[in-house]
Amino acid sequence: MSAVPVDRPHAAQGKPRKAALAAWIGSALEYYDFFIYGTAAALVFSKIFFPESAPATGTLLALATFGVGYLARPVGAFVLGHIGDKFGRKRVLVATLVLMGLSTFLVGCLPTYEDIGVLAPVLLVVLRLLQGFSVAGEQAGANSMTLEHAPPGRRAYYTSFTLNGTQAGQILATAVFLPIAALPEDQLLTWGWRVPFWLSIVVAAVGLLIRRTLEETPAFEREVAEGAVAKMPLAVLFRDHWKDVLRVVVAAVIASVSTIFTVHALSYAVNTMKLDRTPMLWVGVLANVAALIAIPLWGRLSDRVGRKPVFAGGSLGCAVLMFGYLWSISAGDYLLIFVIGILMFGVVHSATSGVWPAFYGEMFSTRVRLSGMAVGTQIGFAIAGFAPTIATAVAGTGPDSWFGVAAFTALLCLVNVAAVATARETYRVPTDKLGLVGTTRVKVPA
């Protein structure tokens, strides 16, 4: 796994190394919880929570419960964004971890449809909503924390470790499911699927210990000292930055590549094409290992050449490669599945993941940075969360459905590129001037 960089003397005002490490570990632990749900939804939930439905309908309903978590994200973004910009980044990061760990643990304790009937999927949806509410503040809080500690010329590099941690969480989630997925069917559907969810209590305890040692950012502390903290951050956000919020919403739809790759493609491979679960899970593991290396490298490149060309290039690459990946699954060619899957998700998609934590955060001032990132990304992610369900509903579930899903994903990527093209280039703007252009007539240096 990638090492978090060492502090540099010119970053004395902040603690970029510690902030990046805390963001990396916290994101890894939090997203472990979030992604084990997606894996379980693709592999087992249709059989234990929707057994009365036809197989295709059960799969669609199980994937819909995955998407439901994204519905709560915008609500969580408004609430947690307000708290983070008014009371500090640290409070949000501690609260999100506790809520995520508890709700995930309880998913593992749920009775099945066979035990209590329709109440089982209802309770599943409630807990999924709590997961979505929690995760809404995680990345925005971690990104704000790291960006405000980082030296101006290396903001994308340091903030990329938040997304690097997210990939690590996905690796951990998938790796935990590898031995579980290899269990006999009866054991998998009775107790096996519960184990990864029960482990979240350990995740929450470790994460809470780490997050409690965080220090507030110098930028937020200056806001407090100067009495400049907004009483109603959301009001300031939508008054001065509504265009940037809208831009982030559209750009954040690039997360559809992730949800199609991790949820729809896995379900298509296992349930439709009848490919073996284990190698398909390994594709995700190896792609995310590649991403651990690629993400900080893309972040460093964007610190040199700009956010927009790196981000747009990654989006266009995903639009093309998704056709190859889904086709290779339809052909049952494991070698191509591994090569294209790792290239697309591990390398090319990492260009967007390595850049957006800085790119989005740099659109907003300190007063509204956390709420701006949270609201913008979570609405966009909510759309992305339903991408597997929409793709399945539009393209169908048959062997030939892959082309329609790939075309749908490519369209979303092109929309993303259009949003990125309209944004300001911010990689050379001083940290204390970020988000002020257009509101206080601050000039961006050439």
C-alpha cells in the first residue's frame, strides 16, 4: 500500500502528513463498511431478503437497496456539512465513523425474510439509509481536513490519500468476502454473509481511536479566531457558490463507473453469465491494489499540469474501457476480464479519484468548503448509486445487456467531462484565496 508522504518544512503551518494519514485510515475503515454492503447485495441479498421474487426481480431489488443508501447522502450532506463548517471538521469525522460502524454491525444481526417476512427487507433499507447518512460527511470532512493542512503546491497529492484510503477499504471489504464467497451455499446464506458486517464493530473502535487524535485545521481555526465562521454556512454556500455546487453535482456522477464496476458488473458476471464468484472478486481486489499506487501519482501530476486535463482524461478513458470490460465478461474470457478491469478501474478511473478531492475543495472558501463538497458530491453520488439499478432496468439482465450498460456509462462520463470543462483551473491559486474568485473580486494568478 502507498506510504503517506513525510511533512515538508514549507508546510509548517499545517500537519499534512498526519492529516493525510488520518484521512487515509479513516476512509479505509469507513468505506470497508460501505462496500461490504454492495458485495453482499450483489451476491446474497436477493436470496435471503427477496426469496419470493423471480431471480431477475430479486437481483434488481437487492441492487436497489444498495442504491437506497445514496438517497440519504444528500440529507446527511446538508446536516453534516452545516456542522463541519460551523463547529469544525473533527466533530464530523468522529460522528460519521460511529454511526457507520453501528449501522453496519446491525445489518449483520438482521433476521431474514424467512424469519420475519417483509419486515426484514424494511429493516435492511432503514440501516442502509443510516449508512448513507453517515458516509455523506466522511469524504468531504477528510478532504477538507487534508486540503487545509497541505502546502499550496501539493494539495492534490495530499488530498488524494483520502480516496486512496477509500480504495483500501474496498480491497479490505472484497478480501473479507473472498473466503466467505467460497463457503458452501447453505453456510453462505445462513451465517457466512454476516461475518463481514459483524467485523465492523472492530472497524469502528479502531477508527474512533484514530479520529480522536486529529487536530483542527489552521484554516478553520483562523476563521474562529477572526469571528468569520458563518452562522448559516448553507445560506452562504447557495448565495455565493451555487454554480460550483451544481458543477460538482454533475462532475461527481463519474462515481457511476465505480458502482457499475463493483456492483452491476459483479452481478452480471455471477448471476447472468454464471462465472465463478472468486475470480470476479479478485478482479476488484487487484484493480484496487493498482489504484493505491495510481491515485497519488495522478494527484501529483495534477499539481504540475492542472486538475482539468487529468480529470477529463480519466473520464474519457473510462467511457471507452467500460465497453471492453463488460464485453470480456460476456465472452467469459478471464484473462481479458482481469487485464481490462485492472486497467480501467485501477489505473484510468484513478485519474479522477486522484484529482477530485482537491479539485472540488478548491472551488469553495474555508467558510463553506465542507458543506460545498458534501452537498455537491453526495447529490452526484446519489445519482451514481442508482446507476446499477437504472442500467439493469434499461438494458435488461440477459447475456447481451452489456452493450446497453456500457453505452449508459459512457454517456455519464461525457456529461462529466462537460462539467469539468466549465470549471476554473485552481491548481495555482493560493490556499487562502480559494473560493473567493467571483465573490470578492480576487484575481487568479496567471
